[in-house]
Amino acid sequence: MNSLEIKERDRQNILGTYARNDLCITKGSGAACYSPEGRRFIDFSSGIGVNSLGFCDEGWVRAITGQARTLQHISNLFYTEPCGELAEMLIKRTGYDKVFFGNSGAEANEGAIKAARKYSYMKYGGKRFEIITLIHSFHGRTLATITATGQEHFHKYFDPFIEGFLYAEPNDIEDMKTKISDRTCAVMIEMVQGEGGINTLDQDYVSELASICREKDILLIVDEVQTGIGRTGKLFAFEHYGIEPDLVTMAKGLGGGLPIAGILFHQRCAKALVSGDHGTTYGGNPIACAGGVEVLKRLDDGFLKDVREKAAYMRSEIEKMDGVAEVTGIGMMIGISLKEKDAKQAVKDCIEKGLIILTAKDRVRLLPPLTITMEEIKEGLNILKQVLS
Ligand SMILES: *Cc1c(COP(=O)(O)O)cnc(C)c1O
């Protein structure tokens, strides 16, 4: 099929909830992908932070196809090897106590919200259920997670929403203090807001918030769905801040392209959910976990150092470009404020010239595959420079 045919069939049959770019992609390798007509694109998006090892990485393909030939699924009524292996890797690297596997970022956040509520319920009774999130946050599309999302336009049409969510101004500890009460059971944050515009939390704010939460036994949930799995140059972004959240959610980059999500439980709250409290049919699926194992194997200290160095190079090159007002985010999670050009227009113009980028609110957002080569980086930056100046 050619691009026109693919697009036409999609428009006729797929529910129109996505604002797709006017582009079909049929295959990819490394940080490059191709249209049905053979046009090549450098990818600075990783399929929104998912393809952490790039397109069709050899080791990853071997891992998931090998698992597909062995056992694709059996359900959580039985023990299997890949989910235990992936969980053990996450536990060893973080020092956390337990993992729960699900399928999407929203689902991981739902699970964390449930865990926080149950933890508080068991210790303090049913009146301590409020969860404070940050304005401009994004936590997913299910009913609880759109309610948790601190953006007004998500809070329409789907009433009644879940009760007990409050929103605080990011990087404003005084505002947070006015929202915290004896009804608060958890605070949920992104270290760098992704969909909300690549807004980074300040160290002082995070340190003070973490110590208030500790003091009052309020669980700190860090949504690492976009920031996690090496995206910021550390396995998790909270590591940059020297804090130990109670619950950490992850998804996007974890499976390297397969749907998988996880919740890390700190010792403090690892007993909150017990048999029968939570579950999901696909959770810990062997093929998705085999993908995750390969991703984590690759993300060793040397790999993460390389991510930090490539990110530093990209940031310094982008800062020098005409038309750039500010570069935000951490590591390979790059936000760009433009002086004049509209970010959506920049995306269109880049695609026109062979580079795939994203927006986040008014900013351009770059989430290159973590394995991107210097050659591919330079090729992409050249196009970006032409488009922005
Ligand atoms: C993408 C994202 C989610 C939602 O993940 P889905 O897999 O789309 O449900 C939640 N939180 C953050 C920070 C995200 O970036």
C-alpha cells in the first residue's frame, strides 16, 4: 500500500481521536525510519519516548522473538521466568522492595493511586484519601488519571470525576503547604513534566516536598512514565534529586516498543496491596518482559554516561541556534522554547525536511532514542537548525 491508501483506510476506520501528522511510517532501523515511498526520516521522538533502543534493535528483536517462540502468555495464575527476571533487575538497581507490572502509563498510575489510598486507609481510616498533583501535569487518560492530570481542559465532559484530587502550583512549596491537610494521603509529581511542556522541578522544591511528605507519612508518588528508563541520563529522574519516593511508576521506555508498565514499591508501602486487591490479565506478559530485560541489560553505567554526553552535546548545539529562546528538561528529554516560530509549525517543517520531532504545549520536544549515534544526531540537528532559523 502507498501512503495515500494507508491514510485513507485509517481515516475511514479508526476513531478520530488522534491528531496524526501527515506521514506514514513502515519500517525503521536505529534512529532512522522510512515512509512506504522510501523517504528517510531521522527520529527525535522515539514514538513518544517508547523506542528507547531505537527501531528494531538487533538484541531486542532477538530477545522478543526468542520469547515469542518459547512462551507468549500463560496468565498471572502461573509463574514465568521473564517477569521475575525483569522485576529482579529493577529491584537490584533501585533498592526498592517490590514491583507490579501492568500495560500502560495510565494503568501504572491508577495502581499507584489505589496503593496510596489503601495504605492510608489501613493506617488512618477512610477520611485520608486526597491526592495532590501539580498544575500542568499529565498522568494518563483513564477516569482517575485524567482527574489527577492538572490541566483544566481534561476536566470536561466526563463527569462525575473521581473525588479527592487537588492541584498545586509546581515549584511553589507555599502553595503545596496550603493544599496539604489531614485528608492528604499522597502527592504525585513528574520530575520533568512531559506533556505539560518539559518543565523541570527545582531541587529545593523537591527536597522540601519530600521531607514534608516523610514527616506527615504522605506517600510521594513519582510518575516516571516519560522520565524513567534512562531518558534523563539516569535510570530514573528522581535519582538526580537525591530522594526516595514511596511509589515510582514507569512505562513508555521500559519495553523498548512493547506495551508494559511497572510500579516500584518502597519498603514503606510494599504491603499496601495484597492478594485480590489489584491485577491485570496482560501484566508481566513474557514477551513484553523479555523486551524490558533487554532494555535494562543495555542501560548500564557506561550507556547512561553516553546518554548524558550526547544530551549535553545536543543541548549546547540547540542553545546556539537562531530562533531558540530557551532549552529545558534534563538529559535526552529536551524542551525548546522558540522566539517566534510556532512549535506545531516547526514539527511540520521538520517532517517536510526529514526529521521527526514533537511538541509539548508551546515548546518543541525532543525524545531521541537513547542509542542514537553522533552521526544521526548531527543529521537531525542540521535539519532542526534550518527550520528554526
Ligand atoms: C504518557 C504518560 C502517561 C500515560 O501513559 P499511557 O501509556 O499513554 O497510558 C502518564 N504519565 C506520564 C508522565 C506520561 O508521559
